[in-house]
Amino acid sequence: MSNHQINPNKWIDLYSDYLFNYTISRVSDREIAQDLVQDTFLAGLKSMKNFKGEASERTWLISILKRKIIDHYRKINSNKGKAEVRISYNNDSETEGDWLEERVADPFDKTAEDKLQNNELGDAINICLSKLPEKQAEVFRMKTILSYETEVICNELNITASNLWVIIHRARTAMASCLEENWF
């Protein structure tokens, strides 16, 4: 075991600038970056007993901060697009279809026109998916359509969680642009 020690009384002096710069380069919002660093220090205080001294204090705080940043983006992405679209990926007309983001009850009865629009949207999404780079399409399908956990996708594709969220963001942006052209 290493002789790394923990001293929260010096965290602000020693690490706040580094952690802030690290965070601002990832979230591009000063207030959010400050909040995430503050949350990191708070989490560090709460979990001091878990510090094993196997890494430096700064490395330990950075690992906490990385999780805070990932949680921040998860929260943002989970709040976006709730019940955005329902489409069917199979030809079985009796199935309800798959929700891209989350199941939400439809307060209106479906008409033949609504079903036609859903089928058209499904076709448009498939066309747009085929236009994405292969890795973006694969990550989009796994995360958004198949609802795989982030860790599963990262392990299967050998990518980091940060890389996954960048790919998801790019795929969603490209999908939105493509759908504007092909469906609206």
C-alpha cells in the first residue's frame, strides 16, 4: 500500500484550479463546472473513509469528478427527448412498436393516419440510421433503441463513457438533421 495521504483542508488551494480547468473543458459552462467541482469536494468528504491511498489524492478526486461529469451528461440526456418517437422495427402490424427513449401512454386514440405517420417515421429513421457512420449508428441503436447500459456498450465496443456520450451526441444531431430533411 502506498503512503498517499488525504487532507481535505488543502483541497481548494491544491486542486480547485486544476479540477475547474479539467471540468470547464468538458462542460463549457462556468457555473456548471463550479457546481461539479463543489460536488466533487463534497463527495470526497463523504467518502474519505473509502480512500485507500492506492492513488494520489488528486487522482482520487479526478476519478470522483469524472463520475460527476458523466452523471451530469446522463441527467441532461435523460431529460431530453422523453417519449420522442414510437416506431416499429418489425413488420408485425399487431405490435405496438418500440419507444426510442421511454414508454409514455398516448392520450389520443390512434387513427389510420397516425399509424401511417408512424410507419413513415420508422422508414425515415431507418434511412437516417443508414447514413450515419457505422460506429455512430451502432452506438445509437444500442443506447437509444435497444436501451443497453452505458457500461455494456463501452465494454462491447471498447470505448470510454466520455467517448460514448460524444458519439451519441453526434449521432442524435445527425439524426435530427436527417429527419428534418426526410420526414418533416
